[in-house]
Amino acid sequence: VISKGVELTVNASPVRGLSINGSATFLSSKFDDFAGAQCYPGQADASCAATGSFNAAGKRTPTAPKFASSIQAMYEFQNAGSIHPFIEGNWYHRTTINYLVNQAPGASVPTIDLIGASAGVRLDNGMRLSIFCKNCTNEYNPNFIGLDAGDAISNIATYQQQFGFDSVRTIGATVQFRF
């Protein structure tokens, strides 16, 4: 595998109470040589028909987006009391990824944008209370996509998908203590 990239991180506090954090990654990650990679059913490669495998040289590595970025902004309202209200918003962007070495078309997830937000209070005693929304726009976001091995042997492409808490909208509340 040959991976090359650039990462950039920026943290700023332009005015009192406001913090902005951002990051971006540009990535080129490809197989230099991968003889014996498993073919997906119907893959148009001469060696797939003969051996069921191919050389994945030049293919992008699984789950490696070309670009990913995130930004978060939080504002804590200034007051003289012991209760400090805050609001926060965040955005995560990732270009298309594929979960498999063979780049099977059904294992591809298109570009995704996830938006989150929270609001709450921080108390001088170290406690923090908030409500939050992750993936507020309810974007379809599987954690993994793979081919069913049994069906692949029969030359049928059946995909299995796994989902987690960030795969769909999540709304909740948090209570944090510092001690």
C-alpha cells in the first residue's frame, strides 16, 4: 500500500466565548501490489473468470476517502453568574468510500455530510448538562458493507450492511461531572 496525504488542523478563538475547530485531510491511498485479491461476482477482469482472484494494484484502499473534513463552532455566553449557557454546531464531510478491496459497486457509500448540534449549560462546580443531536439530517451511513460469502461462491452478489449509533439520527442528553 502506498499512502500519501496532507492533514490540516485549525483552532481559533476569534472573540471571547467562541471557539472554532476545523480539520481537513487529503488522501491518496492505493495498493501498489495485491495479487490474489478476491473478485466480486460479475467482475470484469480476465483473471477473475479463470482463478476468482485478481491483482488489485492501483485500486484505492478500503474506507479511504480522497477528502474528509470537520468543523465545530461553540459559543459560551458570558455572564457573571455560575451558570454558563452554550451552543455548539458541527459538520463532518467525507467523499465516497468503498468497503471492499475489489471495489464492488454495492459496497460503495457516496459522499456524506453529517451535521450535529448541542446546547446546554456549564456550571462552575464542574458539571455540564446538554441536549444533543448527532447526524441531525438522518443521513444513511453504514459502518460496513460486505459480500455474503455463501452467495459469492454461487456467483451471486448479495451485500450485508452493518449499522451503528452514528448511522442514523441520534438525539439525547448528557450529564458530565468533573471530580
